[in-house]
Amino acid sequence: MAFFSDSDIASTNKAGLRSRNAQPMLTESRAPTPAGTPFDLGGTQAYETWRGWKFADYPKTAADLIVEVRDPLCLTVAEHKAIIEHCYKANMALYACLGGDIGSKETVARLGQQFGLRHLDNNLCADNDSITSVRVMPSGRQHEYIPYSDRPLRWHTDGYYNRPQQQIQAFIMHCVRDADSGGENALLDPEIVYLLVRDENPAYVRALMQPDAMTIPANVEQGIEIRGAESGPVFSVDTNTGALHMRYTARRRSILWKNDPVLRAAVCFLEDMLSGDCPYILRHCLKPGQGLICNNVLHTRAGFKDDTTTDHGRLLYRARYYDRIVGT
Ligand SMILES: [Fe+2]
């Protein structure tokens, strides 16, 4: 959710939708905790108002977030509104196509456009159209990376190794074919994580907002550096949209945390939260024609099994965007 004044939040309706006429309050500076907003660590009123709204009627299961859509190329007003409402509240929605060409990348691109998602991240393993086919790759560059295997993926937000100017604000993960078994995703809203961390200890939030909190070392393939080291905060507030952004990976290797005792304690708290029974973690196994559209929520993927005698294994299309979902 972009940050708004107290009165904006107070005027949200039961579904959590802000008045269409209310304008987001933009920051003028790059202060990590903008004054007067829910992310102002020095203030409590805006935070408490937002916190109360956020926890009230929060979705209890992934099924609460599913929106059936007749044709993903051309959503009805009601379908579009339902997806926006879920994303406004929980930063994510699941859609289930009842028709349309679910095996087409064009479907994914056109779906994203209906939510203002236009600027695709052309990451290392993306296809020529910047949308990535996520499937088991027995050889080649992708073979070196866990997403292109059947192994489990730890908690992360997408693009945590991206440059600061190219942070991933949103992504769509669209299922064309599911696995014979496994492949479930766990999902967690970064705003909920922020709230739980701040409730535990506001100093943890401050530590996680340090610009050098987390460093991902350079990516070197066969002696050639294909991406430099990237340092950045875990939590940051976008100065254009006022929205909270989270950059995180639970990987243990190839990551350097700043040597700071408070940060260390904060990271331990995060790890405990993510490995425990946090009631806000939602779980869903995408079926063909289903997808996740979200403001880069934290997610995992369970390992899976496929019939390796055919080339019809699990296939997801993943589109990563520099845009945030409009209206959320
Ligand atoms: Fe991911």
C-alpha cells in the first residue's frame, strides 16, 4: 500500500479501498522513514491507524485471494476490481482463468498491462521477450540456478540482487503446467512482515533500513563478472509512490550481512518468523491457468516431481516489473 494521510486511511471503505479521488502523499526527500507516514519510526499515530486497518479482516487462506476470470486478455470491471482490492489489502491476488489461451505469454503481458505493469525486467535467464519460462533445465546457463531445477526455493523477494534503480516492484507468475506432485508456493505480504518486525522492536526496522544492510556479492560465471556486488536495505520506502519495498533472501551462501548486532538480531527474528508457523503465511499450489499477481511479495517454492520421460513438465511464465500495481 502506498502511504496516505491518516484521514485517507480512516476513510477507507470496508474492502480497504481508498477513495479513487484521494491522492497519494509523495515524499520530497529520500528520508528512509518519511515523517507523518506509517513508516515514520518517530511517530505512532499514522502507524497505529495503518496497523489497525492492515490486520483487520486480513485474508486467512490463499483461497480468499482467488479471483476467477473469464478472459485474462480483457478483464471485466468486477474481475479487475476484485484483483485490485486483494492487492490493496494483501499486496497479492490469485487469478484463475476460466477461458482464454493460458499457454500464451501474450496472455501474461496483456494481463499485466491491465494493472499498469509495463516495464519488464530483462533478467539474465529471461526469454527474448523479457518474460521467463521457469521450468527444469537439464543444461545451459539456467541449469546453474535453483529456480530452473525441481529443488525447493527458500524465502525471497524477486530481484534482490538488482541495482537500486531496477528494483522489482511487482511480478506475475502464471502456471501453464503444474508438476505431478509438489511445487507449492508459500506467500507472505512484506507489509505484514514490516508490522511484525516493528511490533517486536522498532530498532530492528531501523537496522533493516540501513543502505548497506544486505550485500549480494558479484555474480561471476566462468571467471567473468556478469553482475557487480549490490548492497541495499531490506526495507525501503519508494520516494515516488510512498510504498514499502522489501529486498530479501533467506539464502545462507553468497550473502553478506552488515556487521551490526541489532541487524543480526533482526535477521534472526525474520528467519524465525519465516520458518515458524506465522499465521499470515499463505500457501497455494498453482494449477494450469492460475497465477499470482503481486507487489513482489515474499515467496518460497516447494520441491516437486515430474515425469522426466516427457518434456511436458512444470512450466510457469514469470514476468517481473519495475512498476507497482496501479491502484495499490
Ligand atoms: Fe521468485
